[in-house]
Amino acid sequence: VLHFIGGSTVDQTSQPRLTHRHAHAGRTLHLGLLMQMLAFTAIVAVVLYTALFSTYPPVHDALHELRHSLYLIPCH
Amino acid sequence: MPLSAVFLLAALAGAEPPSVSLQTSPRGEEIRATEGLTHVVLEVRDGVGAPVRDASLAYVLRAPTRSRWISTDVPVVEGTELLRGREQLSNGRVSFDYRFPLRGTYLLTVAVTPEEGAAVNRVFAVRVGERSGEARNLAVLLVGLLGLGLAFGVLFARAARARRVPRATFLGVLLLLAAASPARAHDTLQVRAPGRALARDASGTVQASLEVGGPVRVGVAAPVRGTLVELATGRPVPDVLWEIAVLDEEHGDSIFRSVFQTREGSFVRHHQFTDGAPHRVVLRARPAPGGARSFSPVEVGLPVRVQAIQPPTPVVVRTLALLVGVAGLGLVLGVIISARSGREAA
């Protein structure tokens, strides 16, 4: 049986290597997406904490009024 | 009116305990947190409706208790004592102006102690709404976070399908932000020790003293003491009409104002400064109408720097988790939407 991949022709002996390559690609895709989602969530958490919750004076003073105008952001 | 009727009314007035009523301006449902002063009037009338004069009125104002899930912007103040005072009733009423610091239901506990007869206790609930526009601002923030998550979810899912995953870049940005995070920053608001100020009247015969005791920090009601003494003898001046005002100097707002009378020439009341910012307490003294002692009005001012307190960690964690959760929800939705559209396209 012949398989046609990307316009080239391969014989049946190359099947195991091909299957392994596909499986590896699938796992990389899954882990990459998860890592991105975790990284995004962590970055959002750090940015939100810095802007709305930290007591670092330059940030606190600059965004003080904003914090008090957002209904639920705790300040001093 | 026949004499018997007068005696009957007097007997009725003596038999029934005095009634206490509360009025606010603006009305309860129209009061907004930090939006101007609210005029609060406590009125005490006897059994026949006449104002009670020979009695003292003590009051305590407590802030709304903390909600389980969503905090206000000043959680340290929630559930704490804001004002405490005792005044001699003048024409059967006590009044003050106050800027309510946060939304929720305040409890105003009042105890009237007549010179004759039993004391009367009442608890009033004052409901204060949130500042106008705050709910809208929150909605904008939440929608923005949801949209941000959604956009990145779609982007990540598409990039992942195309195997263009710049994982190293994301991790680098994350590490950079973590290193630059001011998580170890400390609160540098200065704390000034409780102070005392003195002033004399124009003729130099009486001296007013104003003292704010410590600790002056958000979450605790600080004692505010005022005295007016004869300079020659050091004795308190009787029958003084006081006016006390608390100003937030950072915002230029008036926080509290009260006019009251004392017989002894001194008073102690408690006031919580609910913002960690420079304040100023101003005290004016002048002779009470019909008072025995005449003197020139005297004014004394005292700057008060208030120590800010960091919000409780559980409140910060809960609120941050809510906001990050909304962004995370958008992210997951974005990935799902992108995955479905990708399957349909295939």
C-alpha cells in the first residue's frame, strides 16, 4: 500500500516513523497551548496586582483614584 | 389652657419615655458614599411631643460589615466604629454633617439619658449607596478582561494549530514581569505622632486646646479632645458653643462638621479618619447663647497625618482571583471558539 504525503510517495516500511512524528507533533501542540494559557494568566495576575493592589508608592499614587473608582478594589 | 390640662400633659410627658427620631439630608436612599456631606439630625421628644432639653445624647456610628465575597474600596474600615460622641441636648436635637466613606448599611446607636427618668436606646440603620458610575466602571473592567482573554485565547489556539508557538518569548516576558514586580514594596506613607494645638482668644483671657490622640490610623477611631480654660485660673470655661470640622487636605473635602454645646468647657469624642492622607481638624469656640462667661471667639487647628493600612490579604487574594478568573474564562472561551471554528473549516 502506498501513502501520499505532501506530494511525495513513500512505501509501507516508513509508516512507523511517520506515525511517531505525528504523535509527537500532537503532544507538542497540546503542551504549547497550555503553557501559553498559564503564562497569559500569570502575566495578567502580575499586571493586575501591580496596577490595582500593590503599595509601591509610584504605582499606588498614580492609580489611587482609579482604584477607588472600580467598586471592589481594596485600598487603604 | 386650663391648669388641669397642663398638669395632665406634664404627667403624660413624665410617664412616657422620650422618643428618638433620625432624619438625614439627603434622604437615606439618596446618600452616596464620599459624595459630599450628609446632614444627620437626631431629635428627642417627650411623651407629648415637646423637645427634650435636660438630657444627654450619646451616639456611636458603625461602618457596614464586610461582605463575604466582594469588598468595598476601604475594607479596613468595614465593621469598625466611625464616630462616637456624647452631647447635651440643645432644643431636643443633636446634629452633625458627615461624609460617609463607603457603601452599605451603617448602624447608628443612640442612647438618651434624661436627668430624670430611664434611659432610652435606639438603633438606626442608614443605607448608603455606592458612588455613581462605580458599577459601570467595574463592568467596563470585567468586560475588558473577558475580551482580552477571549482575544488571546483565539490567538493562542490559532498559533498552536499553525505550530508557531513562541513559548520562550512568553516565559521570558513572565520572568521579566515577575522580577520587576513590586510585590516586596512597602507602604511609605508617613505617620505623625498624635498632636496638640493651642490658641488664645483676642483678649488673651481664655485658651483653647485641641488634641488628637493616637494611634491615628485607618480602622481605629481616634479620641479628639477639646478644652477651653481661663488663662488666669486654669479652670474650664462653662457654657461653650463648639464647632468642630475635619478636612481631608489631600482632596480638599470636608469630612465632618458638628456644632454642639458643653457646660463644662471640655469634650472628648472619637473620630475615625478613613483615608490615609493628611487631614486637618479645626475647632472653634464661642460663648453659648445665654452663657455666664463672655469671651472672644477662638479658633485652633491641628494637622493630622493618618497612617494608611494595607487591605487584608484574604480580601486582596479574593478580588485578584475574581479579576484573573474573568480573564481566564475569556481565554478558555477563546480557545474553544477557535477550536470549533477550526474544525468547521477543516
